[in-house]
Amino acid sequence: MFRLKYLPHKKDDEQIVFFLRRHWFIIIKIIFVYGILALIPALFYWVLVNGAEIWLNNELAKTFLVLLGFTYYLFWWLLLYHAWLDYYLDIWIVTSHRVINIEQKGLFNRFIAEHKLFRIQDVVSKQQGMLPTLLNYGEVHIQTAGSEKTVVFEQVSRPHYVAQETIKLVEWRKQIVAKTMEKMEKLDEMEGIE
Amino acid sequence: MEIPIIIFLYLYLMMVTFFILFSIFLVYHALRFGTATITNLFTMGLFLAVAAGILISSYAYISGVDWELVIKLF
């Protein structure tokens, strides 16, 4: 299992600033839809009892329908767990050094990308629609240098705050990198003089 | 023409096999890529418990059915 303490290639002074998943409302919406789907066999049974009892009296038809019901609930449960994992395994981590983007796209498609903070050029937050505004969730788009692709934190809580803090981190990291570069240039010059 | 109802059982067992294979993949993903948290372990345990419940219930039902019966079409 993945332990936050042991991030891959973690530096000694690296600290996790944000550990993000989609907003809780997204999984509630999925559970709600699956809750409705769970009622379909019960509704079907109610229709049979009230309108087509002959099916329930026939042993063969009954066996067929019961097995169909078991199959339905097996796959309903399987797909619900799959939807949960799809939600749970999508992670965005912002540390004091980098942004890590881990996305599970389907069962056999896992995408992991890592971007150094000093290479980030632009951070934009978006909140579109009534529910995202009310519940305060949305997207954060991060544009990195040297790559046309944008990292997108999808449906995360407090997108504006996350974007603001990420910008501050990027600026801070760029200053550190600039200072380090200056020091290195000075060292090079001194070596040149000697 | 007669069709033995055991065909329903075979079809159901095929579905159960598919379910088990798919479940193994999902649990593997949760174990391999999930975070080491109570939530991950709890949801995995819940998934396995409910799946076992459905399978045991279906076994209880299946064992009570007379699979010698046939469907007469003509």
C-alpha cells in the first residue's frame, strides 16, 4: 500500500502541503445513483407480485428470476466498489518541492506525473455551476514549463485557496532555486579567478 | 423440445466466475495503489463481506432447487 510517509524519491526536507481527492459530494452523488439502481429489482418484484403473480408461482420462472436478481446485485456491488476505487485512487499531492498527480483511469490504466514546483508557470482555479459554488469545489489547472500539458486537480475542495497557496509555494521555491543558482555562479567565478 | 434448467445454474456460475476475477483485480488495486488508511481497509473489508453475503445467500437458494427439472418448449 501507498504510505504518505514514504513518498517516492522524497527529499529530507520535503513536506506535504496538500493531499487532495475529489470533493466528498462526488462520491455521495455516485452512492445516490447506485442506491436508486439497487431499488430496481425490488420495484420489479413489486410489479410481479401485483400484476404477474403467475411468474412467481412457476418454479422455473422463479428460479430464473432469483438467479437474475443475485447476478444483478453481485454486479451492482462490484461496480459500486469500482466507482469507489476510481474516486479513492485519484490523488493530487502538493509538497514543498513538487506536484504529484496520480490518476486511476479504469482498471488497467494508471497515470502518475510529477512536476517540480520551480518549473510551474501558471496556476488557475475554476469553479463553475451552482453546486460547485455552494459546496466550494472546483478545478485547479497547473501549467508547467516545457510541457504543453496542464495538470488538472479535478473537483477538489477549496480550489481558490489551493491555487493561491500553490502560487505562494511556487514563488518561494523559485526564489530558493534562484539563490542557489547565484551561489553556484559565484563559486564558478571564484574558481575562474583562481 | 426440452431444455434442462441446470443451464440457468451454469450461466449463473459463469457470472460468478467473472465476478470473482473482477473482484480480485479490484482488491489487488486497492492493496497495491490505495493508501494505507483505515478507510481503504474498511471499504475493502465491506466489499468482501457483502460479496460473501450475496454468494452465500445464492448458494443457500441454489442448494434448495431441483436442477433435474426441464423446460418443455414444444
